[in-house]
Amino acid sequence: MMKTNILILSLLCFGLNAGAQQTYLSREEYRDKVEAYSQILKQQHLKTFASTEARKIASTGFLPQIDITAEGTANLNHLDQWNSPKGDYRPYTYQALATLTQPLYAGGSLIAQKKMAQADEALEQLTTELTLDQIHYQSDAIYWNASAARAGLTAATTFLNIVQQQYDIIQDRFDEGAISRTDLLMISTRRKEAELQYIKARQKHTLALQQLNILMGSEPNAPIDSIAEIDIPTTPIIPLGLDDVLPRRAEYASTSVNIARSEAQRHAALSRYNPQVSMFLATGWDTGIAYMGQDVPHTPVAGVNVSIPIFRWGARFKTNRQQKAYIGIQKLQQSYVTDNILEELSAATTKLTETEQQVRTARENMTLAEENLDLVTFSYNEGKASMADVLSAQLSWTQAHTNLIDAYLAEKMAVAEYRKVISE
């Protein structure tokens, strides 16, 4: 019965691998699918669109404005005089005006508001770039985790087959009375451990594929196309220096934009203490406060408004110092972000080197474990080794395989992290 189960498991895995080769989903293609589906990215695109419209709205402050106003009143105590003769009091008034207003000088506030709106738009665009970097890193992490889970399932299946083959040999020898029941119990225990390891690997693989599907907007249990093997060679990376990385990072570019925005905000705050000049042209009809029933002429009016702040108890200078402090904060923030990027770059570069060495060592260890398992198994079958030696060699083999998969995954994640750091 167990032989039949092992055969079925092997056929299932073979069928999975054979069917997967029909369509290949590369890491770059998966990135594109995740990017196209990402709800967070769609939200950020809408925020960017809103900031663009806000910038356009700020630009309208320089243009003439036309307003129409109308108003009517009635004195309820004298409604009996509603139709009184001309020259006598009437208990109602009305006015209707059309006004054209053009700001001539607003103390620099309009220019400052436009610059602030432009800065806000640039910040949202940079936030979109930052969101893309995070999405790309997340998609790479999920992709390689699924690939590692598939490799783990394959290793667990192979290990189960190895143990099952050894179990069959020992069972036959036990039936012939050639060995004691102790060896049979030991290999039986190892077979159950291998089965448990396979079940855990299958669960991990299923969960990884579900996560892979969900992130790109597919049904959790939808069939998965074949993905890259975890042990595929990594494209050599030429490390970049800090001066090359800083212009690529959205966080660093945002600090420069924030400094410019704070400077514009300072001018906007100081504009309240500068002269304000505007002109207007109004035309319409107005009965006046007390309406005597006379004909209301059409009256066009042109005028100029001038406001010059004189004394504000030093508020202008205090506001200037306050806003300069805010600018200083943004400049310090730029230095802080630079240090963080340098730290991330150094760590990512170190991981690239270290994980490469881990993979090399894990491969060598895997080769030794395979050779050791073959020799010990052969020696046991020839009666020259104990069952404890076989179990130890099997344990070393499965640990070496797990370590190799972990090393490959660490290498792929180190590359993904480095790409995120350099905003690739």
C-alpha cells in the first residue's frame, strides 16, 4: 500500500512539473501582474491625479474672477406701504451686481501657493515611485518564496522515496529473518518522519501558491503556471556607490522637494504682512438701504483696493524665524534620509556577498551529504554499517537539502533587497 502511495505522489509531482513547463511565468512578468492589480498603487495614482488638479486650481488664482450676487429684503412691519407712491418709503430693497475682480499684487501669496501645489504634486509622484519599489520588492519576495516552497516539496518527496526504498529492503530482510526487529522499527519511525515532513512541505507549498495568486488578483487555488527554479543562476550585479543611488531614491528626492515647499510656505506666511492690491469692476442695480420708490439706474463702478500692513507687533519677523526653523528641519531630514540610504545600501551589498558564499558552501555540503548517504546505505546493505549510521546519513541529507534551499532563497532575497535599495 505504501509503495502505491509513493508511486502516486511521484506521479503527481511529475505531472505538476510536466504541466508547468507549458507556460512559464518569469519574475518580471509576475511583477507586471502584481503592479497591474495592486489596489495600493491605484489609490496612489488617484492621489497623484488629485494633486495635479490642486496645482491647476492654484494657478487660477492669477486669473480674473467674475461673481454675480443678488439680495432682497422686506420690512414685515410696513407691508401696507408696498405700493406707496414714488418718493415715499417702501418696505423692501433689492440689489443685483456682477463683479469682475483682478488681483494685481497679493504680497507673493499666489506665487507661493502655486509653488506649494507644484511641490505637493511632485511629492505624490515620488510617493508613487516609492510605492512601486515596495510592490516590486513584495512581488519578488512572494515569487521566490513560492519557488523555494516548490523546491522544498520536491526535496521532501525525494527524501520520502529514499526512506521508502530503504524500508522496503529492510522489510524484505526482516521477513527472511536476516535482521532484527530493531532495524525495522528504526526505519519505520524514519519513514513516518519523512511522511510528516512531506505533509508540512505540501502545506507550505500550497499556502505559498495561494499567496502568489492573491497578490496578482487571481483566485487563491487557481492553477499556477511554472515559475523559475530557486537554483537558477543570479545575474551578476555591479554594486553602485552612494552618489549613484541617491538620485534614484524617491525618499531622497522628496527631501529636496520638501525643502522647496517649506521655502514657498515661508513666502506664503510672510505675504500677509505685504501690501495687497486688486482692482474690480462692478455693474448692476441697487435700491439702497431705504428705498423711496424711485427708478433704480444701472450703475457701473470701477475701483482699486489697497491694503498696507503697518504695525503687527513684530509678527512678521517672528513668522520668518518660525518658517526658517521649519526649513532647517527639512534640511536635517535630508541628512537623516541620506544616512538611512547609506545604511541600507551597505547592508544590501554585504548580503549580496555573504549569500553568495552561503550558496557555495551549501552546495558543497549537499554534495558531501549525498555521497555520504550513498556510501552508508551501500555499506548497510552489505552488512558493514549500522542502522544508526543510515539514519544519521539520511538526516544529514535532508538537512543539507533544506540548508541549500534556504541559501538559494536568501540569495534571491538579497538581490531583491538590493534592487529595492537602488530603486530598480
